[in-house]
Amino acid sequence: MNQLHRIPFLVIGGGIGGLATALALSRKGYPVHLIERAPEFGEIGAGIQIAPNGSRMLDDLGVLGKIRAYAVYPQRLILVDALSGELLTALDFGEKFQRAYTYPYLVMHRSDLLTILLDACRQSDVITLETNREVVAVDDLGDGALVTCADGSTYECDALIGADGLRSVVRKHVLDDGEPVCVEFVAYRGAIPMEEVIESAGMDTIRYWIGPNLHLIQYPLRRGELYNQVAVFKSNRYRADSDDWGTEDELEEHFARTDESVRKALVRVKRDRRWPLYDRPA
């Protein structure tokens, strides 16, 4: 059945960006309708780093207090040569940093952040959330937009906000700048229980191992119960017409020349999924 909904603000996409946008509008008194293509709200991935500008906005959204129960507040970030193990530089997140930026630098699990934002949206009287709504067409009405979904539902709105990911339907309508471009880098990432960690820099540190065309990032999550690790490298075997590149064998080859601590940490980096990285050239 074709159903037409006329609404002031329509947000497409129920990830972190879409939910935060809906919540921000609602806190200014605007009614918001958000639609998500998946059957239920959920987040893919593990860790997210939030700098002071981000934590300030989360405070403006009224959720920073709840985030404190899940986040880790590191005391420093270190940059280490992945080949030699030499400390290159460090950033202290202590008292001087706090005075300069007012708000903290924090790290947390992406799913925890999404759950907190989702709960806040559900508690709002002016936010409507719907799932199973796959957008297939966007039409410019001049004074608004008309959105059509795969199930035949249509939404007419005064303002349309696209938060629908890398291959955004809204972006295609507004810019039509083509498909995202693979940058030939691939990531292996995931969070493991703290008791499974072989090598770490401690609970108070974000550690970046950097080298030619590769890096490894490590930091604790979820009150220190999990440890997030992300290994990234540029593939020498990339082909646009194939998925046979950025493999586990290549991961091992690229990191074989790194410092012993990096190689030990790599043993616990999750291999169940590879994540090709994309960009949109200006």
C-alpha cells in the first residue's frame, strides 16, 4: 500500500550520525522522522575515538553522562615506529589538555554509543523511528523532497537529511559524484576480551604503531573489559574486479617486518572479516 507521510524533517539512516542528527533537531523542538533500511538498529565495528569537540556535542545532546558509564578516558596517546619500536611522540590528555579543551578525549564501543543515542531518541516525544525502510528514490519538490521506499511507502518532507552511509542514495541525488573509490588499503579490526590480550600499552594509553603503508591502533573499550585492535595496510595485489586481495596472507607478509610487540599483538587481531577502505576524491 502506498502511504504518504508529510513531515518537517526526515532523516535517512539510523546509524550514529542519523540518530545524533535526529536527537539534535528534537532538542531544538523540531519533530523528526527517521527511517532505517535494516530490520533493526545496530552498529557494525568496534572502537570509536571521540575528541573534545565530539564529547562537547554529546554533552549538548544530553547523553555524555550516560556515556561515562561505558567509555574509557585515556591519559595519553603515543605514536610508535612500527618497524623499530621507537617512541616517536606522545600527547598527554591530562590537566593541561583538559584546561585547553574543557571536554575529554574518550574511546568507547560503537555499539554502546549507538545504543545510548537510540535510547535517547526513543524517549523523545517528537522523534519517530522506523526500520525496514529502504529508500529507492528521492525527488526534489522545490520546497521539500519526496522519498520513496522499496515497500511503496512515500514520505514528503520540508527538509531531507541523508545519513545513509558510504553509498548514500541522498548523496547520489544531490551530487551524483559516482561510486566511492577504493584506496587499496584494507583493515582487519575487532575487540577482544582483555584477558586474551597478549601485548598492550596499558589501560590508560592509545597506541598508534605506524610504518610505511601500514599501521596498528590499540586501545581499551567498555570500562576496560575489551581491547580494540585495528591493523591496516596497503595491498600490493589490489584489483578492482576481484576480491582476492588484502588477504590474511598479505596481512602477515606486510607486518612480518614490524617490531616484535606488533607481531605479538597481530596474533589477536580478528580475521573474520576484511574491510576495504574507500574515499571520495574532492
